[in-house]
Amino acid sequence: MRVLLVDDHPVILEFMPAVIKRAIARAEVFIESTLEGALERVHAKQGFGLALLDLGLPGCSGIDSVLKFRKAAPDIPLIAISAVDDGETVRSVFVAGARGYIPKTLSIPLMISAIQFVQQGGTYVPSVALQRAAKVASNDVNVEIRVNGRDGLTDRQLEVLRGLACGKANREIARELNISENTVKQHAKDIFRLLGVSNRTEACVAASRRGIGTE
């Protein structure tokens, strides 16, 4: 698989290619230090199967970078890399279309897991970022994830929601619950509708805010 790494920080460029290659067998890593260079590569249709994009590139805002990349390459799964993990940034990145979020403080084993999750079709949200996103959404520094209200969710939908909160791919949730992947997708759609959200991250934040258990 061809992987595009977009970052200008020497430390990240020193170790991240090796992390990517540990996560994905036979990965070819291509490096760009600017958003413009990355966009030129995707416009040239160089066959990338995954991209990792730093939110701190010079000359552009992080969320704007995600939006521009997604517009240019909607079919390439995108993982955002950032030195921060505040809740609002995390939420905005996923709303903009990213499939994963890796804080630069994350351990290497967890970075490897995150890349594998996204490469296999999942959405990766680090637990610390999810908790902070929930706190921002609820405007309550003491927010807790607990079993309380359900907002009309069935037991099975709650089980699927827990899987989504852990960043698991649909196929993994299906295997663990002994149901089909299509059934998981339908449950996810129903969960989004019942919670009034449009993606996994917003569903987990809404669940935390309303006291719906995801652990």
C-alpha cells in the first residue's frame, strides 16, 4: 500500500515512516512537507491507500487542511496528526471528514493500532480525546460515561455504540456480536438518527452528554 505522510516536523519524519511500516505490511511511505505538495500528489492520482496529515502545517489552519484534502481526495482514508487533543479540535476534524486522530503524544503501539484500525475500515478516536470532546460538548468538567438514559436505544444498539466508541471497525463489531456487518451498519444508522448526529464521534459525544453508557 502507498501511504502519504504530510508533516514538516523533523522528529515526526524521523520515526513515523517506521511506525507506518510496522502497522501496514509492505507499505510504501511518501513524504510531503506542505499541503500544496500533498494536493499535487493526490491530483496526480498516485494511488494512495491512506494519508496522514499534520494539523500544524505552516500557512494554513488544521481544519482547513483536512477540508481541502478531503475535497481533493474523498476516497483516501485520512488520519489527522496533531500536537493537541482538545475536544473541539477533535470534533471538528471528524466533522471535516477525517477517519482517525493521532495525538503526537500517543504511544507508538497505540499509533500502530490506530493506523491499522483506519486501514481496515474503522474510525480511530483516542480515548483521551473522546473524553475531552465529551466534556466540551456537555460544558461540564465532571461529565461521566455511565448507564442511565437510553434515548430509545435497544440493548443491541447500545452494544454497537460501545464498539463505535472504542474505534472498532464494523466487521470487528459484527464478529464480536455474532451479527452481520450489514446489520451493524443499519444499527449505526439508527443510532445516529436517534441521537440526532451524523457520524461516530458525534454519536459517542452525544451518548456521553446524555448519560448513555459506552463502557
